[in-house]
Amino acid sequence: MDSSNQHPALGIDHGDARIGVAATDPLGILAHPVETIDTRKADAIERIAVLASQRHVKTLVLGLPVRIDGTEGTSAEKVRAFGKKLSSRLPDLPLIYVDEAYTTMDAAAKLREAGRKAKQQKQIIDQAAAVQILELWMGEV
């Protein structure tokens, strides 16, 4: 499948307090952290719309928290509701859900390996999880 028309893509790690955002390069080779949106201080949907416009994004990739048994719980319901609002705001961009199981744990482990202590991780953990979500998606496309 030719994925060149899907990049750059924006990866989103949704959380109640913070939303991590990452992006791919225009060729879809690498994913990199972009920013963490504090949902108490900013309208996340509008901020993502601005980022998507600035970066000429062609695809939105949203992490979906699926349980180990493959079912969806209340966290997944929140993410799907957020995805619905995001799709209403950005109707021309395809929205793809990716099972984000363990992405935050994996991101934390990678940050520890890079020498980041837990306190230092707080500011970037959500962005790192968004990078993981994009990497999972890029592995599938």
C-alpha cells in the first residue's frame, strides 16, 4: 500500500489532563514529538486543528486504549468521543484509531534508558507516547 499520501500524520495520545502530540515527516519515515497540550489551559481540538494546518497534515492517528482481552472500556469511550469531535472539526482528514496498549509504559522505559528520571519525564511522556502510537501505525501501513 502506498502510504505517501498519508503523511505527514499527527499522532495523538489522549488523556484527561494532557494530550501528547507527535508528527511524522512528510515521507513517513520518522515520528517526532511536537507538544503536550494541557487540556485545562487550552482547547485541545482547536490546538490540534492549528497544528494540523501548520504542518499540512494528511492523517490523524489517535491512540485507543484497548484492554488486554481486546474489549473497550470507559477510557476508550472517552477517546472515541474526542475522536468524533476532532473529526467534526477536521472533516477532510482521515482519523485512524490505533491500539495504544502499553505505549505510555514503553515510552517511559525508553525515556529511562535515555537517562530521563521520572520527574523529567512528566513534561514529555505524553509526546513520547504519541510517537509510539505513530510508530505502531507506520508499522501497519
